[in-house]
Amino acid sequence: MTNNVAPVAKKIRKELVIHNDIRVDEYYWMNDREDPEVIAHLEKENSYYEALTSHTKDFQNLLFEEMKARIKEDDSSVPYKKNGYWYVTRYEMGKEYPIYSRHKGTLEAPEEIMFDCNVLAEGHDFFNLGGIAISPDNKLAVFGIDTVSRRQYTVQIKNLETGEVYSDKIENTTGGAVWANDNKTMFYSKKDPVTLRSDKIYRHILGTKTEEDQLVFHEEDETFGTFVYRTKSKKFLVIGSYSTLTSEYRILNADTPYADFEVFSPRKRGLEYSIAHYEESFYVLTNKDKARNFKLMKVGEKNTSSENWKEFIPHREDVLLEDIDIFKDYYVLSERENGLNNLKITRWDTAESYYLPFDNETYTAYVSTNPEFDTEILRYGYNSMTTPSSVIDFNMRTKEKVVMKEQEVLGGAFKKENYTSERIWATARDGVKIPMSIVYHKDTEINGQTPILQYAYGSYGSTIDPYFSTIRLSLLDRGFVYALAHIRGGQYLGRQWYDDGKLLKKKNTFTDFVDCSKYLIDNNYTSAQHLYAMGGSAGGLLMGAIVNMAPELYHGVIAAVPFVDVVTTMLDDSIPLTTGEYDEWGNPNEKEYYDYMKSYSPYDNVKVQDYPNMLVTTGLHDSQVQYFEPAKWVAKLRDLKTDDNLLLFDINMDAGHGGASGRFESLKEVAKEYAFILDLEGKINR
């Protein structure tokens, strides 16, 4: 039964006191997912959403079919070779989930299906397979399965020769494991059952009971997480510990899995590093000695602590060094300069080097899957906002390249020359230039009536590069401009760009987005009646902040799984991710950070004013941003807002942070979002 009356949540006064400051949270009671009254309220919100969007249902279906029709259903990945086998991920017509297979020796050899996720997903509303790791002798595969969408995986082992899945089940893991060279010993990481922090590494021996597994490392610092992997050289097993600002590694020869891991270099607050192994040395990517944009250092296998590191590639103020990939005769650096990706190839023996040429104004290039060590072929990916994704094999010796696959856009209507992309620069209120990557159909007339969807993330140093999207064509072909704002808090313009958008500078993220919006309006790209904003997770925090700060700039806002109750969440160390993120947001147990956080936290700053039309989404099982954050936020907005604009709250009762798990089911969620803004723009009949 549908309901056209907006749900009104009951109020129960709860005082939250710290630093002699009292915050009153009248919707704190929503935190209990086991409370039938909470579930009933969420169901009322879903009923209200259904009632107010029922007129768009046919259009949502049209969008869904349109998006789906562009996707090649019987698709497959470009095969890659590893340890004598060619591995392929493929999809079959009409099926939601991938099939993982391999061929021995050559692609002409018979296909061996390792995992058919369509079969494994039967009976589950949500399904995700992760962390497939093949034993060195190619006979066994360890894998993880999540059927709840809280990123708590059950790890099992499959015999690839017989098809038998062993009875051993390891619960509450991160989903992955790594094999030692003896083909019977593996290491995996487990999560704290309450906070879901990855805090323990165990050793499991094939044929033994999982309760006998030995704890080999416990990360006791609650601000750190831990993981385990094997180096590309296959010589070392590595345990990593990480926080926002600090890292530490432990290493063990993969031939001696029962020995003890040794600390590579002890953690020092603010020192970040990662390691790659080649011949008798480790190459260390690090910010040591104030190398803000990172540099590369080298150290022998024996005495690996930081005082022994020798500079290999120096720090550069204008180039962010992001990664290194190692091959037998070459190494490849992933760099970022002025926001654009560069791939630099260098020979070990002669130091001869060159950059791969890219000639677009705004694009994305990245090193792809390269598991083989002894090869001249570098596989990389390339796309832009107008160019579908390509997988390219590049011969580092001859400099010849072969496009192994370009993403197919089915339906016959797409031609890349029909779209235009460019990079524009807005001036922030403090004078800093903020880049935006925009794309639109060449027939779209840019003026004050042009609808624009402005998107950003802006946290954790995560850079959203300008990428191609077949889904986005449903907006571009209806006259929308898509604008990706590269605001501070990401790392688009280097590490300083990140540092200037976190902790006590976090508000730069929000004001950058607002100033980009003002630029689009002031320069007649659009107007407030046709500007829409969208962000998810920490980008949802961004949405919450901008609607408090500048609601008059936007006709509609989509806040997906939004992190909006910042102070309360960061004070609750039982919530997943909290303690590990003090270096991102600050620790509100310290008054300076508490006061600053409170000054922008969207939930704490909802006020009596007009708000734009809004669509808020969440998943009941979300482990990263708990459902109750947006639930409380929406309730408070309903109580205080002074307008008659739409405020819709759509809760997926079966999913978590990433939404639906099937590749087509997830399109239905996008169709809902697009239908929301296209309806506001009066375009649902087109």
C-alpha cells in the first residue's frame, strides 16, 4: 500500500555530551536495526518514495533497458597469462554474474570453469565473490564469498582438478588469502566482529581444522588495519599495516612459511611507504624526509630499515609518483602531473626511458593486469570522457602497441565524435584554481538553460579521473552536461591537493564544490534552476554540506549512502572504520577537532531554511556508512525545511554500501537516480 504523506519520525530526546558541549539528537533511537519500529519507519519511507515516483516507473524501465542495451551481455575480459595458464572472466546472455575460467598453455586449450557465480548466487539477494588466489602448482584456489553486503567474507578452498570445495570455512575475513610456495600453507586476514577492522593475520595449513589456525600477527593499534600479499617476484610474503598517514610492513621468505615475519621498517607516524621486490633489492615508494609527492628508494634484502634506504628517483614538487610496476627488463612508473596520468618506462640495464604518448586534454590511463615478470609486454588501460575504455598491449622494446579490446557500445547510436570533453578551471574563494572535466553531446547548446549534473567525491586522497561511461550517455543524449569537479581532498593535483582538503582544512572540499557551481552559473553554462549535484559516501557528506551552505544553487541533489552524522560516528569507536579515520577527519575526542567537525557535519547543521529537491539512498546492511545516518538526516530535514520541494529516501533492504550486486540489477538503481533529475528537468518523456 502506497502513502503520499511524508513519514514523520517520532522524537526521543537524547543528549550527547562531550567537552562541556551538549548536542541533542532526537532521532538517535534509529540506530537499532533490530528494533521493529525502526524497520517500520524505513518501510514507510520506501512506501512514500514509491508513491511519489510512481509516475516515473515506466521511464525508469525505459532508462534501464536503454542502459542495458548498450552493454555487451556475452562479454569477456582480455585474457591474461599467469604461471602457464590463461585466465578469462566472461559473462553469458541474460546472466547477472561473471564466470571465471582458464585455459592451460594456450587459449585453444579446453576451458576450465573455476567459478560460475550465477550458480553460486542462487538463493541469495546479494552475492559477491572475491579474493581468488591460485596455488603455485595451479591445483587449488582459495576464494571468499559475501552474501550479506557487509564485506565480511567466508573463505573456502576449491580443488580445481576434482571440482571439490573443501569443507573448511573461515568466517569473517576480508575475502582474500595468499599461498606460500609449498602449495599447502596460506595466510589470510580476519576482521574484528564489531568494528569490522581487519586486525589479525592467520596461517592455515591444508588439511587441518580452521580452529587450529595460528595467529601470526595481531594489529593492536585500533587506528590501523592489516592485509597480506605475495610479491610479484614470488619470493616474499608481506604483511602490511596501514592507517591514513602511516604504514609498516613485515616480510617472510615464501619458501619458509613457518618462520617468523620480520619488520621491514618500523612505523613512524607520518611515514608512508610501500614495497616492491626485484632481484636482491626492494624498491620503496615513500614520503620519507618530507617527500610530499613521494619518491622511490632502494634497499637490500637484509637490512631494510629506513636508515638504509638509498634514493633511486628523487622527489619532485610538480609530479606525484603514484606507483611502480616491475618487470624483468623494465620498470614502469605511474605519475600524475597537472592532474593528468603519465606512464614512464625505463630499462633496468641502461636507464633509457620514455613516456607513453597521450594527446587528449583530459583522459585516464593506468597500468592494467600484469602478473607475468618475464615479459616485454606492458598491458595498460586508456579511456576519456568521450572514448570508450581500451585495453592495450604495449611492447616496451619495439614500442608497438596492440589494442586488445575496446569497450563496445551497442545499439548503433554511439559515435565518439558526437561528444565533446574539455577541462575548465574555476577560481575558489581563496584564489586557488579548481579543475573540472566536462562532457556533453556536440548538439547541446551551452547557455543558462543547460542542465548540468555536477559530481565530486573529494576525500581520502581518492582521485576520480575523467572516465568513459555508457550509462552516462542517457543523460548526455538528453541534453545534460556532466561536470566532474576535481576538488581538494582528492589527489588530482598532487599530495598537497589532498592535504588541503582534510582535517582542519576539510571545508575547502565543500567550498570548492560550491565555487565550481557558482562558476558554471556565472559563466552561463547553466543556472540554479538547472544545476544538479551528486555524490556518494564521503561524497554524500559533501552533498550534505553544500545543501546546508548554498541550497539556492541547486535544483536537485542526489546523496547516495551519505556520511552525514560525522561527529556522532567519529565519537563511536564501535562503528566500522571510525578509529582508522582519525587522521582523515580528526579525532573529536580532542576539542579542536570536535568543534571544527561540528561546524560542518551535515546532520548537526540542518537548519530552518529552504532546501533543494533531494533524493537520498542507503542500504540496510551498509557497513561503511550505517543506514541510520541518512535515516536520521532525512527525518531532521523533514522537520526543519521550509520548502515544498521533494525529499525522497530510498532504502535497499537487501544490500550494503555498494548497492545491488548483479551487473544489471545495479543499473536499476542508476535509473532511479537519473529518473529523479530528468523528471525535475521535465525530460521523462524523452
